Amino acid sequence: MTLRTLEALTFDNTYARLPEAFYAKLNPTPFQASPYLVHANPEAAALISLDPEEAARPDFAQVFGGSLLVPGMEPLAMLYSGHQFGVYVPQLGDGRAILLGEATNERGERWDLHLKGGGLTPFSRDGDGRAVLRSTIREYLCCAAMTGLGIPTTQALCIVGSDHKVYREQVETGATLVRMAPSHVRFGTFEIFYYRKQHEHLRVLADYVIAQHYPHLTAVPTKYARFFTEVVERTATLIAQWQAVGWSHGVMNTDNMSVLGLTLDYGPYGFMDDYDAGFICNHSDHNGRYAYNQQPYIGLWNLSCLAQALLPLVEKEALKAVLETYQPFYEQTYLTHMRAKLGLREGRTEDDSLIQDFLGLLQESHADYTRVFRELSAFSSAEGATNEKLRELFLNRDRFDEWAARYRDRLRSEQSRDGERQARMDRVNPKYVLRNYLAQVAIEKAQHKDFSEIERMYTLLQHPYSDQPGMEAYAAPPPNWGKHLAVSCSS
Ligand code: AMP
Ligand code: MG
């Protein structure tokens, strides 16, 4: 692979060639204080054939901090709307993000370079168009975590900081994050043209998304219905992965739902520490609309909004029929993940209750979700084994023993061998996740211009399933101070 300099990046800006109604063209607004690199992601750089060594150049921070464009960039803010907390908001759009251009790599693949925090756009409403260092670090590290876990996500190329002050509840350090994805089209991009009754634009958008991202459907007579079917499946698949790893998005508004089934828009997300089905990671979500156990249902609700927006293109009955496939598809996918987490190779009807009863035990014991599953890998099915290390994570030991006996029988009934099973389970039960408090430590150090913890976490999270020497502390549940950190929307 030949690696490129910044100036040698190549672009093919397909979105900029869509009708003008789809976006507003504008340049980023430079920070008032010089930009500096906080961290750059060599894996993401490779996706656009960019030499990772380029990150060391001052120009890198200039470009990705919004002060300098490289040839071929055609910056624009994308227009969209969406349902926020169940209410339709007629216009949202990139209020603090700017699509710099679509970089093409050596294989001809296109990647949106989306500058988050690049200043005001026509869609900024009451906001300042900026992002703070704290929230960019959270997004950056979670992208690394999701990628390491194998969960579809947007990527993060880099964080650029600046001593430019940004006013939130307190004065904070400004920063930009460059987000990469094959596309940033959201459910809300379809919704805006539907609700504005711009059905010709809606069709152009659908044709564009299909041609770019679902090219196998272009010649299919029912292509719009088939497109919707694939979005339903990708969304269900994504949410099943979130549930299995114990992750909550926190703001599943339809403008934060990717038509590619990627995890999009990291705000007040959270990996669960203690298992709690009703876990609400977003401090501003007072009614728990986006609680952990609501996510599968919200996925369906959001897909119904997309279905509504597709009404001018697809028969209502056909859309309804596709929506009805969501729940069984989701349940099957979730069950497949959970079986793997329990190390079960075969499918049995009693598995669902075995899984649910286990989760019930975790709930009752406030047991650490990640740790319990990792410990379960080491479960011994030998006669008389008490599995003490696992057992002591539960409050009601008798009930744990009952469950363990059922589990042992279930394992034996498929001739499971402990060593082989443990290796398999370790590949699906992560040892390291981005616990809130770990992100917080990295943030606090970064606020004193020490970016070493970002580097450490970035490296750690690339291999969440492997035991990493010297990193035992990063697998531990949070200390008391780190248990109830408040995170909320828009920062
Ligand atoms: P989010 O919660 O990040 O998905 O944002 C929801 C909407 O608010 C999107 O249209 C954002 O572009 C916009 N927004 C969020 N924060 C800001 C900000 N600081 N300045 C301008 N717009 C913002
Ligand atoms: Mg958003």
C-alpha cells in the first residue's frame, strides 16, 4: 500500500453533487487559539490511505482543527431532521459538524471526513457549533472500543484540541474530532424530505444511498422495499450487539440512526458496570425512554419513522410486512449472541430461560456485567466444582448454585469441553470495555495536556478479548467515585 501525504489525499465528493437542497456549503471556522494534535488513529488513517506519520506535521492539526483545507475538499453541512425523544423536530442538520469531503482510498472506497466541532453552520440553532475536549475523547475512545469489539461503528481519525474556550456548564477546552464513515445519511435525512413533501428529493436520496451503499439492489424492481429490509436487519443486528455487550447509546433519536446500521453519534453512552436492565446512561433522559432494556423496542420505533418517510416510494403493506420481521430477527440475533456468551454451541428451547434467569441473578446481585461473563468463561463443569470466583460475584449463593447446576447439565448435554469452551467464550466475552470512569481518567489527564491515557486506552481497547499483561486494573469494576458519573446530551 502506498501511503499518502495530506496534500495527496484524493476526494470524490458525491454528496456535494446532490441537489443543493441537501446541504449548505460552507467552510469550518478556525479556532481562536492555535490547534494542536491530541491523538491520531493510525488504523483510521489507513482506511483513507493516509500516512500515519502525517499526524506529526503541524498542518495535520490545522486541517483537522478546521483552519486549513486540502485540495479536493468541498465542505458542507448536511441537512436532516428527526424525532428527538419521540417528538418530530422539522429541522436539525449538522449544527456542529462539517463534511469536509469524501476521501477515496487505494481500493476506491469512499470515506466521509466529518469534522465535528468545526464552528457554526446554518443548522446550529442555539448552539455554538463547537465540541469540547471531554466529549471528543469519549467519542474517540468509544469508536476504538466498538471497533475492537467488532460492533459496527463510525470511525474516529483524530482529535485536535485548542485553547479556544468553549462555554458549557463551565468553561471547557474546545476540540474537534474527525469522524469517518462510508456515509452519514441518517433516518432523519429521509424524514426531512418526507415531511417537507419533497418527494422527488426523497427519491433522489434513496437512489443515491442504494447506488452508493446497497449497489446489489440497483436493478431490483422492489429496490426501495429491499433497501428498507436491509436497514431493518442491520439495525436489529447492531442493537443485538449493543445488548449483548451491555452498552447503551443514550440518545437514540432518529437523527442519530445510521442507514448503514453503524453506531452513530456518541454522546452520553455507557457500558454497564453493575447489571441493571433499566440502566439509563443519559442524565437528561428523565423518563428512561432510552434505557438499556428499551433499546430493541426503540430500534423498531425508529424504523417505523423511517418506514413512514418511505411511504411515497413503497406500498404501506409492504413496509408493514418488513417491520414485522424486526422483532423475530432481533430476538434470534440476540439469542445467538447470548448463547455464544454462555459458550453454548447448540440451540435448545430452554436456552432463553437459562439466559434470562442468569440475567435475573445479575440484576439481583448488582453484579458487574463484563466481569461476570468473563468469569463464566472459566466455569468448571467438573463434578463437585464450586466455581468460587464466579460464585462470590453473586449475593444469593444458593440461587447461583441452582443456576450453575442447570448450566452444568446444559453444557454436558452437548458434550462441552471446558478448555475449548473457555477459549471460545473469551473471544466473545470482553475483558476490557470502556467503563465510564476509565474515560473520565483519560479526560482529566488530557485537560492538563497529558494525552498518555488516551494512547493507553486506545491501545488496550483494540484487543478487548485478550488478557493484556500489566493491564489487570483496567478490567476491574469502578471505584466508588466512578460509579455514578453524570453524562448528558450535547457537549
Ligand atoms: P446530537 O445530540 O449531537 O445528536 O445533536 C442534535 C442536534 O443538535 C444536531 O442537529 C446537532 O448538530 C445539534 N447540536 C448539538 N450540539 C451543538 C452545538 N454545540 N452547536 C450547534 N449545534 C449543535
Ligand atoms: Mg446527532
